[in-house]
Amino acid sequence: MRVALSTSPETVVIEERPDPIAGPGEVVCRVLACGVCGSDVSSSWVARKVPAVLGHEVTGVVEQIGAGVDHVRVGDQVVIHHHAPCGECRRCRRGHETLCESFRSTALDPGGFADRVRIPSDLVGELLPLDGLDAERGTFVEPLACVLRAFGRAGLAAGDSLLVVGAGTSGLLAIAAAHAHAVDVVWVREPRPDRLQRALDLGAARHATELVDVALVCTPAASAIADAASALAPGGSLCLYAPPSPTERLDLDAFGLYTGEIEVHHSYSAGPGDMRAAFDALRAGTIDPLPLVTHRVGLEETAHALDLQRRGEAIKVLVLPT
């Protein structure tokens, strides 16, 4: 089979590898589609992983089933999750499933930018059959699940006002999902006119000086995080959604955070419950993500797909191996 191997944060080569084989409790899927995530083009994030086959927003069709698997059948189309928490450790019990050691240690083999992927036994139970959802929309289950988890981390509730900073895929999904959560108003900050217009078309309003209850920052820029914090009303909540550079330091008004009782949260990835909630929302048609897809490429064009996302020329790129 072919894999798109990232040998550096900016370099991808196509390699031939043996087809994976499903062992006991495992499943092998032929990849139908895999979305390009912002983390796939974050130099500091990817540098820690390379060489690696990236891609984790995956849908596939089951081709092999190992002994003891009865959750899915050959021919089923499924949403594939990339990590699974244990559900029992202290971190899981405190609501930090994505920080669980099991979550961090489980992974797809080799990754979504490949013809086929082996799902280890710990992840087989996380497969979601694509009943009523097509393979391309299915790639948005994971990114939408991350948004929903961020909402929970930030305490977003019906009637709140929300500021979304950055109108890439995550920001636009957040705007659509916030309306489904019956927030009072969604504001947006986005410097690029084309992305700003997409946000406005989704029902957001351009933010000026209005104070908000929750600010979701979907960009790693330290200046944007500081600006978002300054827009919070007393008792507000700041949520960092994109990973800042490890070398960057935040310049926040500590006295203002204290006197305003501002809560600062961070949200990384998504757990099984978030995945199911996102799947249900997409299957119900509450949110339609396909208008966010600006490019579709074959597996051999994975380097181009990543470059489009890296340069900001795409909202969402889907890699379609077949």
C-alpha cells in the first residue's frame, strides 16, 4: 500500500509498505477520506513526531476483522478515532480524558494519509458506523468533537455571548455549533476578508469592542489570545483552542484576570463522548460541514494538501486515496 510519510514538518514522500494485517481484536480499513488538520501543519507540533504518517480525521471501509471483533463487519463504512482513554484513571475521572496515558499511547497504524490503516484493539470500540452519514462529512466528526469539548471546557451555555477568534475550519465549525447551542450572539475576529465573509455567512457578527461571556481562540498567535482576554466581561471564560509555539509567552493582564474572575481554559483533542455527540449532530443535519471543503486531492498530492493548509489557501482539504 501507499503511505504519505512526513519526513520533516514541510517534507512528504510517498512510500510503498506492506498491507497491514488485522490481529486478534483488530480491524483494517481502507481509507476513504482523511481531512487535513491545523495540527498537521504546525511545525512545532509535527517536529516532535516525524518521521510519521500524519492524518487523524479519518473515515474508511472495513476490509479485515481480527478474531473476537463483533462491533463491525467487513464492508461497513466507519468513522475512525485516533486515541482512546482508559476511562478509569484520575485524569479521566476529572474530565481530562485526552490527558490520559492510554489516550496518549494509543494510535492508528500508520496514520490517515495512507491507503489502509490498522485499528488496534483499544480503538476498535471507538469505531462509529457511518449510518446516515457519507464518508466526507464523516471526516468532520473529529474536528467537530474537538469544538464541542472546548465548549464544555469553557462552560458555554445557552444565552451566552461567544467570541470566536480565527475563522479557519475550527472557528467556522464553532460558529455553526454555537448557533445549534442556542447562544445569544456569536462574534468573530478574523483578518482575512474571505474567511471573515464565511463567518458572517454562518451568522456571526463582526466583533468590535463588545464584551463577551466566552472567547474561543482558534489561532496560536499570542497577540490574538491577549486581545481575546481583553474582550471578556467580568466572570468570562477564555479558552485556548490552538497550541501556541513552545517558545512563545503570553502577555496577559494578571490583575484584570483576578479582579474580573476570568477563567482560563485550554482544550486538546476529543474523547469518545465528544465523538458521539459530534456524530449525532452531523447525522441529524444540524451542521453541514461540506461547504468548508475547498480542496480535494489524491494521496500522492498529500504534500500539496498540507502546503495549501499551511499557507492558508484552503479552509479544509480532504485527502481521498481512491
